[in-house]
Amino acid sequence: MRNNFFYLTLLTVMLIVVSSCKTREKIVYFQEGVAVTDSITVNTSNYTPKFKKDDLLSVIVSADDPLTALPFNLPIPSSAIGGSSGYQTGSPEKFGYLIDENGMINMPYIGKVEIDGLSRVEAALLIEDSLSLYVKNPIVNIQVLNYKITVLGDVDRPGTFKVPNERITLLEAIGLAGDLNVTGNRRNVMVVRDNGGIKTEYRIDLTSSDLFNSKVYYLEQNDVVYIEPNITARSRSSLLVATSSTFIALTSVVLTTISILTK
């Protein structure tokens, strides 16, 4: 009887260990390609956000004479100075320069300026050059008011999130959504990006360190991240719960019986 009790206990421990190992393989990030003692270096200097069509911009102009800069400054929306996010409250931004379908914004006096595809620094320099005819020593600061990303699928809090600093990684976006659920497929995360009017899909494996070299490690304006549910994992999880309950009940009966017979 004692031998039966020993083997039954050993079997229970082995089942728990095997189950834990299989679960770890499916939910732990960055498993492949990096040894314990290795470090991962991500070169952030090569990433520079570019303005896109339909971006809504806050353009703030300052100058030696503040009065000469006033005609170029639209009212500042509350969200640009720390207020609530329009995408979280459901209300759109009301003020700003919209980049039209031709990639241009239309400013007072200087007219249309093409800034689609330019970085913040490039666009600011271009506008400052145009303003120099009307304003002495102009300084231009630009911010995207509707910079947002969307995370959908098998996450804790799916939704659309406004990004105030116009710079966010895939991991940070997943963090905003409350992380993947246990049943989320970490090996086949999809990022949908608009490249010049063409929707492009990228597939990412979060369990691999290759993520850090991906084109979509840094997300761009209007990127959509989709987390597929792992149907197999959900089915196994449901089966495991049912099997575990049955196994625990049977184990309890067997242990009780052995305890009575060995007294």
C-alpha cells in the first residue's frame, strides 16, 4: 500500500511539472536566441517618426515680436496641455492643421506647405523658412494631436490609445492594453500599418528576441496591433481544468482509501 501511495504521489508531481513547462513555453516572452548572460541592444537613433496624411498638427510659432506670430497660432486644445485624450473620451480634436490628401497643411499668409513624409525637425525648418518673410527669427514647434495606436484581440483591455510623445514600442502598446491574456497567441502577433495608402501586415513572434530588430518594434501613427486567440490553448486549458478536477477528485478518493486501509 505504501508503494502505491508513493507512486501515486510521484505521478501527481510529474504531471504538475510537465504542465508547468508546457505553459511556460507558450506565455514567456523572449525565449529564443538570447542566453542568460547576453544583453540586447536596440538602436533607437535610427527611428524618426514621419508625418503622414490625415495627421492633425499643433503648430506653435514664437518670435522676437510675439504679436507677429499670433496669426499663425491656432487655439491649443485641452489634450495638448495635459487634458483628457479625445480617443478615450470619444470626442475629436477641434483645432489644428490637418495634413490633406496631397500631404500639405494650409497656413495663414504662407499658404500650403508640403510636409507629408517629413520628420518633425525637417517640417519645422521648412515652415520657419517660409515664415521668415513675415516674422523675425521664427521658432516652430510641432506636435501631432491625433497620434494613436489600436490594440485588439486577446488582451486584457483592447482599445485605441493616444500617444502624447509620438513614440511607442510594440511592447509598450501591449502594456497599455493590459498585456496578453494567457490564451493570447504570442508567436503570431499581427501589426497592420498604412504605408502610403497601402495596408501592410507584419507578423511578430513575441517569444523571440528578433522582435527588437523588427520594422514594427516602434509603432507608427494609426498602427493596429491584433492578438490572435490561441484556440488550441483555450481548448487545452478547458480540458486541463476538467481533467485536473477529475484527477484531484480521484486522487482524494484513492488517498482516503489508502489511509483507511493502512491504519
